[in-house]
Amino acid sequence: MAKVTLDRALYKVVFTEYERGWGQKHWDTEYYDNEAEARKRATDYNLEHNNLSYAPDWYVRAEYAGRV
């Protein structure tokens, strides 16, 4: 595997799947070169997809995980 050298920080958004009776598992990870963009992605995803007043049987939640 090739070594990757970056000259700037990356910011991570982690997606986790939740399913009643089965628990949770990692769904996906996205990386951004801008902290505000990463935070906005997590917030926008959750506002669009997780807008019920209760936890459904299956859903995916985005979480801003900080600087890598």
C-alpha cells in the first residue's frame, strides 16, 4: 500500500447503523478537508434522515468525529 502524505488536516464523519434486536455497526466513514463542512454534513444528514420523535427499528446516524 502506498504511503499518503497530506499537507493539511482531515476531519472525519462516521456513520453508524442501528437495528433493533441486532445492535449497532459501522456503516461508513467520510473525510473532509474543512471542519465546518464535516460538521455540516453530519448535521444535515441527521436532520434529513433522523427527524422522527422516536427511534425507528432501523436507522443510520452521522457523527462528527473530529480531526484525524
